[in-house]
Amino acid sequence: MRDQQKLPRAELREGRLYVEGEDEPYVQGAIRHLWLDLFELKYHRHFDIDEGKVRDASRISGLAKIERDKLAIAGSDRPYLEEIPFSIRAMPEEESKYHWQMSIGFLPADWEIGSDDAWYCECYAPKSVFDEMLAAYRSGQVEKARVGCKTRLWIRELDWHAPPGVGVTWYLVPETDRQSDMPQHAVGTIDQLSWQVDAKPVTGQDKKIGPFEIGQAFAEETIWEATKEPERPPAPVKKDQNWKFALIVVGGSYRADSAL
């Protein structure tokens, strides 16, 4: 049984959505991106079993901070959202129709099963891309990621011409064919996915030292001793001169200047 009351009724007229009790309509199709910065990434190993068939449903999940914008439910007094739980799953290469698809939704609390209000943002990537991201995560080289997407979320009509640098509120909206306590989920398409790979410094303990490495070091030392120039005595310097040298970096090269 749901804990919350049902959302107000909604009606779609001439491409605009009117929510009961509100004057300003909602519209879809704004030419702007929803940007998500992902952090607190974790890898979840998971399998679905259906009639004896096993499907790998493992995912990388975390929190997504909504850049500049907010997320809300039209006709609801629930607070605006600036972060949303996020997950990305691998889809087989042959199921290309699901590649780069995403779904954003909300599940109201249900006391019978002990669940609280829950937002979600679930994305699907080709297995090859997911495997690359997973490898970077497992090696400890990636802790954050970024997603850019175009969605079927709604905005208020008055925000239609808002400049890209100005934040707007995106909305999930009530069902139009019936009254429900759960809003319609919104679908979208990912057109940018990126993460920064931080190279791990190699320590002495990480270096492999074996017969080959020892022989290579011996050979390099022998070549150095054979080719280096013999030491020369320093040139005499007059007592009344006080030489100072400065090493100056110029355009990526180095130059030594002297001054009295």
C-alpha cells in the first residue's frame, strides 16, 4: 500500500500538459542537455535468473549531481532534487536498440514492503564500453564520470527560452489516462559519457626486478661509463667577479643566464 496520496489529474492539449490546480502548462522537447556528474562509484555484481536462463545484470552505480538544473514532480509538494541515484549497465552488442538509452523515474514509498521514496536514473551502454569503464574502475584509476543526455522530461513553458547557462527545473508528470500516485517515467538518450583516468604512480614495490632488469641496468651503467667525457679541472675565476647562474625556462626549453 502506498503512503502518499495520488497526484493531481493531468490533461494533454495541443502538445502542452496541464496539471490540475496549476495555471502554467508543461512542455517537452527543449533543446538543452541534462548534465550529470557521477561520483561515489561502486561496482555491483548481479545476475538475473529467469526460467533457468542466467543474465548478467551487473552495474556500476553511484550518485549523480545534476549540473545547474533541478528535478521535481509536477503537482507534488515533494522537495526539488539536485542529486539522483544513478546506475549504468552493459547491454550485449546484438541488442543495439538499448544502447545509450536511459530511464528516469520515481517510486513512492510503500510501507508493506518497507521501502521509502526512491528516485532512479538507469542507463545502458554497449558491453565493450562498459567493460572499458569497469577495467578503469577496478584499477583504481577512475572515481568520477560525466554524462550528457537528451531526455523526454518536461519543463514549464515559461522556461522554454531560458539560455543554456541558466538552470531550469525538469519534471516528471502525472499520468494522463488515470490518476496515480506514481508519475510517468521519462526516457532519454545519452550522447556523451566520459571519465578521467588518473595514472597511478609506480612505487619501488610495484617494479618488477629480475635477471633481465639487473642485466639491463648493468649494460646501461657500462655504456654510460664508456661514453661520458673525462672530468676537467674548473676554469679559474677572478676574485673580483661574483658569478650567479639562473636557469630560465623559455617556451619549454631551458637557458642558463649569467650576471655579474
